[in-house]
Amino acid sequence: MNKEMTPGLIVLVAIILLSQSIFLFLDARKRSYNYWLWGIVGLIQAPMPVLFYLIFVRKIFTRKDE
């Protein structure tokens, strides 16, 4: 089995990481919340930075008072 990364796979991973990083940067800048940090963290791996951002910064799991 060939364990080397093909050029197509490298391009796909780069596109995923760049799009994730751009989303995090723009959304964090819109909310004025450490946008440079989130842009750089988005380049490291996928999809954990997006999940952490949505849970801890945007607080998507908040209780709604009735």
C-alpha cells in the first residue's frame, strides 16, 4: 500500500485548512474576539478548531430562558 500523500490530497487538505482558517478569522473579527489567534489556530488541523470556536466563543449550546 502506498503511504505517500498524493498531490491531489495535499491540495484538498490545504483548501480545507485555508477555508476553515478564513471562516474563523472573518467570524471572530466580526465579533471582535481574538481574530488573529483563531485564524492561525484554524490552519493547524480540522475540524476541532471550528468546534471549539462554536462551543466556547459563539456559545451555540446555551440555555434559553422561557
